[in-house]
Amino acid sequence: MGLFPFRGGAPAAADVLRRALGVLWLADALVKILLPFGVRPGEHSYEQIMTAETGPPGLHHVLAWEANTFLAHPFLWWLPAAVELCIGVWLVARPGSRRALAGSAGWAVLVWAVGEGVGGLFSGLSSVLGEYPGAALLYAAAAAVLFPRRPPRAEAGSAAEAGVMGQWSRAGWLALWIGAAYFTALPQGGEAGLPFMLTINRSEAPGPLRSLDVAELRWLTVGHTDLLGFAVAAACLAVGFAVFLGFLPRLFLSLSALSALAGWVAVQNLGGILTGSATDVGTGPALILLALAFWPVAAARRPDARQPGAAAAAPGLPAAPPAAHDLSDA
């Protein structure tokens, strides 16, 4: 039995996950609405500029202008919040709407480029335990793999395979985790790496999370940082190829979800939503959502010989006449 034993199988599971994507958009809108009342409004944008320092100069200038604008007028955060609020409500109310998913993907790509600095990928210090590849890009990926097909594939093995991408969605999953392995295996000792991120988090996080950050920083010496990176990178490769090949998918999807949860709590400090400076809820929930999109689901139920009125005739014998109650229902 799959995780989603709903009648309708993969299409029904896809509707649930599209609504979950809408809930994530609503959560992002909420943290943006509350941002002007936080302790450090607008400073989050400066951190994004720092991660984009090694990227194209044009992107850096755009982010610098954006950060200065939002810092001078913090209530402007309510404009993107309004867009995300509309997308979230639309997806929750109409999870099968192609227009809602197209709007979700388009807005997510825009936010990823000019709001997240392309997820900091150009810095070379992105990590799956941190913000790889950027929460907005994961929202776009979720919208793509959950984009409904007409007619839906009721016999699909997962919610992702029931969409327009079909089996090709597995190739997207593989590319995501190969990238995660590559960036996570890179040295993380410089600015915007894991130790730097934990140092920033330590100064902002509430008590229990601050203690966790301190303990992690104590352990993450240069050698330990590389060791952790290689171990997590190997796990990323295993997750990517196992799900792509259909080998023990539940086991490796569980591993991907647990890794995302660990990074979201222990490194991202719940996406920074408790600091008053976050502009989204982080990558952890979106990675878990993608893992659920590929989780094997229960197939749609079909009539079988044990159901009344659905018995098939045996080979060489005429079909049995319908029962009396069947005639009365006709």
C-alpha cells in the first residue's frame, strides 16, 4: 500500500500535493507580510547579494538595487506577498488548475533569479543542507512535475509520473540530486558556506536552536566540514540514482526527506522564520514535497471478480445473467 491510499491513486495524490504547494506559498506570503515588523527588515537581501558576489555582475547590481529599495521601504515586501497569497489560495482552491501551476512556476523562477540570486549557485558554496538550489526553484520544479495531464494517468506509479512529464520526471529528480552532490562536495569553509551560515544563525536563533548551532560549529572544523560534505554528497547520489532506477524508492525517498528535514532544522534554523528576517520558509519543506511527489502510490481500484456485478465470464462459458437487484437499478 502506498502513502496515498486514496481512491483515484496517483491523480488524487497529485491534488493533495498541489494543495500542499499552495500552503507553502501562503506560508511564504505570511513571513513577507510580517517582515517589516522584524528586527532586521531588508538585511536578508544583503545576505543574498553576498552569495551572488561571484556571479554575473549584472545580477549583483540588480540585487544591490533591490536590497536598497526594500531596506528603505520595507512595506514593499507586501507586493510579492500579495502575489504569493493569490497563488497559494488559487492552488488550494483549484489544485487541478493548469493556469495556477503555470503562474506558480513562472513567479518562482522570477523570485529565484532576482530575489534569491539564483540560489547562490554561482558562489560555489551551496549545499543541500543549506539553501541548495534555492527554495523558489524547488517550487518551480514541484509545479512542473505536478502539472496535470489531460486525461490523467490513473495507472501511474507516483503523483509525479501522473503529470505531463510522466517518466521524464525521474530525469529531473536525478538532475536535482546530482547537482546537490556536486555542490555539497565542494569545500564549504569560506563565506556563505556552512560554518559561515551557522555563525550568522547563532547570533539570531532562539535558545534551543542557538545551542544546536554552537555545537555544530564546534564540530565543524575544516576537516569535519569536508567529511560531512563528502558523506552527504554520496547520499545525494544514492538518492538520485535509486529513485531514477526505481530501486527501493521508499527507502531512498525517506532518506531524502530526512536529509532535507535535518538541514532545515539544524542548519537553516527552520528557514530563519523565527528571526524576523526570512523571506520564505526555506528549502526543507519543498524538498520533502518533491519526495512525496515521487512516492509510490496505491493504484486506482478497478472492478474485479469478487465485486458484485463485475464477475467476468469463464473462458468458453456464457456470461451469467445480472442479478435481480441489478435489473431493478437499470
